[in-house]
Amino acid sequence: MKLDIVMFGLSITSSWGNGHATTYRALIKALAARGHRITFLERNVPWYGDHRDLSSSPHCRIKLYDSLRDVSQHYSSMVAAADVVVLGSFVPDGAALGDWITSIARGVTAFYDIDTPVTLSQLATNSSEYISPSLIPRFDLYLSFTGGPILQLIKGMYGSPRARALYCAVDVDVHKRVRVPTQWALGYIGTYSEDRQPLLEELLLEPARRLPKHDFVVAGAQYPSRLTWPKNVRHIEHLPPGSHSKFYCSLRYTLNLTRQHMAAAGYSPSVRLFEAAACGVPVISDRWPGIEEFFVPEREILLASSANDVVNILSRSGELQHRKLAAAARERVLKSHTAEIRAAEFEGYIKEVISQPANAPSVEAV
């Protein structure tokens, strides 16, 4: 089955200040390798326009548009004829776009939620501009970065005919082991987020203050200029995806931090977990429900709740434990969390929709 797929997403051209771009790039690359044809449509907005690190792709056609009218004038035939049309979360004017897509598309339609807990919080307060409660049942599929009980909520409360987990994944051609000197005891990649900052303070900045002879690093955009970094913490404003492997492999450990909405919902792995593990770097993560579904604690990942936990790990871990942890995590990622695996899951969900009539009950996957 070779599909003609149209995707509307927040951005594929710029990885600056968002995790959507790397997700789309990895998934689309894997889908193209399976023989599918993909067109990616992105709203041409100044922020991403000023920070583009991808102008074209060998794996898909990239089309920029300026307005909803621009979309309807130039891409109506494409959307109507596509086998699959996907609308991603946080797309500007997404609710209006979703109404148009589900009105004219003759193929399978899917809402791809890379921000599921945030979306549900906004739906509860009627503040979302990219999806609405009345729109959800009109999509054949609700593909969610979050699994677990939330999938039943999307189906039961919002009427989705099929809510399925499509977790983030890693492109193992981009994220892999490379030989570079170890420079830092602990590092973190992540755009500044107000609700995540207390965790960064507790699990990286405070350990840095307690371990002045160790070096630490934070890579990410939009951190306030007023923020004071400890002397042994370096801040890198932005790391393009092509530099991630060297960065990860220069760390003894990497830190994973989860936004409050994601942590509360659980079952919401960050792509950073998979990227670092694919590079053979041990991960220290905050705790959240369902993390054991992705990595086995103490064998494939280390969990920390406080600065004391992190200090103890950095101070006491031996070389043998370090190597075993890294090898086990990498093996788990290659087995369960690559973009190729997600592409096969995506394809399976599309086949499920095609094989079942619209009014037939579907077997719920959670």
C-alpha cells in the first residue's frame, strides 16, 4: 500500500524553539522509505522564517502558505485527492483549517497531537485555536503523543472514533554514537518553559552549585536574559539537530525534564529520551506515570526527584554501571522507539481505518 499523504504541521523547516520539526522530519523520512509520497504544508510565519535550518527535503515536498485563503486557492485539489490528510497540533488557525480539511478530504483524516495534555487543558477552557471539541469526532483518527488512560478520555469525552498513541521517535541516522571527548558531567537540551524551569533548577542548576568541580551544560532557546547561570554551567542558545549526537556523546549523563501537563498525564515520553539513548548516553529523568512502559528504571534509565538524587548519581556511579545503563537503553530504543517503527504504526492505523466502515465499532488500542 503506497499512500499519498498531505500533512499540515507547525514547522518542518525550523527546529528553533520547537520539538515539532524533528518529529516530522523523522516520521516523514521513515514513511518515504516505505514508499509513501508526502507533501508537508507549513504556515509561513516570521519566527520560523527567520530561523530556518531546512529549506527542502529529499523525503517530502515542502510548501509554505501565507493564509487559509492561500491554502484553499492552491491546495484544495491536493487535499481532496490525498489518501491521508494529517493536521498537527499548534498549527495557526488549525480549527478553521481542520473544518475545511474534514469537509473536502475524501481520504483518511487524522489529527496528530504532539501536545496532547496541553490540548486537553485548552479544550477544557475553550481556549484552543487549533482544535475544537466539535471537530475531534470528524477526524477518522486522533494520533496522540500521549498514551495510557488519556486515549479513552479522547474517545469517551470528545467522541473520537479512534484514539491511538503515536509516540515520538528517533532518527537513528541522525542520533548515533560518535567518538568525542567527554566534556560535561550532565547536560540538558530543551527550550525554556516556565513550568519546566523549577525542575531544571532542582535537577541541574542546584547539583551544579553543589558540585563546583563538575561541568554542566544547557542547550536551548528563549531562556530569559535575567537568568543567572552558575559558573560551571554553560548555556548554548540553540543546537541544530545535526549537532545533537556530538552534544549527547560529550556528556557523561543527560537530563530529561517533563512539562507539568505531560508529567501529570503520564505516558508522554520526550523525544530527548530516545535521542540520548540512541547515542549511547545514560539518561537521568524526572518521574512520571508510565515511564516504565518505555524504559526499565535502574536498568535502562535512572530516575531522580531531587538534587540529592542527581548529586548521588554523578558522585557515585562507576564505569561498569555507566556502560551497562547506556547499552541497555540504546538496545531498547533500537527495538521499540525508532522512526521506522512509528512509520509502520502509522501505516497500520491508516489500514485499520480503511478496512473498517465508518459506522463499524473499532477495537480500541490503548
